[in-house]
Amino acid sequence: MTENENQTEEIKEEVANEEVNEKKDDIIKENEEKSELQKKQIELDELDDRYKRVFAEFENYKKRTQKEREGLYNSVLGDIIVNMLPILDNLQMAVNAECKDEGYKTGVELVEKQFKEFLDKNQVEEIKTIGEQFDPSVHEAISSVQDDSKASQEIVQEFRKGYRIGTKVLRHAMVVVNQ
């Protein structure tokens, strides 16, 4: 081989080595970029997960505070209404009492009607009694009778009306139960 051919061969080898080195550098660079991209993706996934958790916690907080607010409102309203129920009882006794003055009786009936409308407006409802099955969670048995024409544990008489707001009992109904 001649010297020129040797030099040409060396140059070709050097060029080939440079190309290989460049390709290696490109591959290393590409791998580093992929590795960096994977790290960023993991970081993004972690942040996204944290965001979703914080958002879900906030939504649960809003629901919980709304429920607490409603419960507190119903509790305060229930306490006020419980103290007003004896007034309604007295109005109902006044309506049922005999009276010669029809104007007076009509006035008492209107006040009773207005009071019941106030209760309805605030979602206070009467607890059903006569003909219903006795339920100790809403009824208070003050007496019992034996009547074969009625079912066992059926309420046959009401002494005092009971009231509730939603599922909260404000006052148990006082009833007579069949044995």
C-alpha cells in the first residue's frame, strides 16, 4: 500500500469513528432527553394526583359544611318550634271548646290555621297516629286497650299530637295502643 492509500484509509477510519461517536453522542443525548421527559412526566402525574385529591377534599368539605349548616338550622328551628307547640295545643283546645261568640271562635280558628301554615312553611309535619302501627321512635304510649277489632300494636287514640322536621322528632305523639 502506498502512503496515499494509507492516509486515505486512516481518514476514512477517522470519519467513520467520528460518525460512530456522533451517533453515540446523539443516542446518549436522546436517552438523557427521554430520561428527563420521563422524570417530568412522573412529576406531572404526581402534581395531577395531588390536585385531584385536594379538589376532592374541598368538594367533601363543601358538602360536609352544607350538611352541618342545614343540621344546625333545623336544630335551632326545632328548638324554637318545640317551645311554640304548647301554644298550638292551646289554640286547638280553644277551637274545640264551646263558644257562643262565633266571631271569637272564627278568630281563634284563623290564628290556628295561620300557625299550622307557619309549621308547613318550615317543613314541620304532624306525626300520623290513629290507625298506624305503634313506632316507639315517634310515638309515646301512655296507655293500652284490648280491642279485638283492631290489629295488635295499632294506635286507637291520640292524646297529644307529635311533630317532626324531616327525620328529627320534635315532640313524640302521645297515644293509646291496642294490645
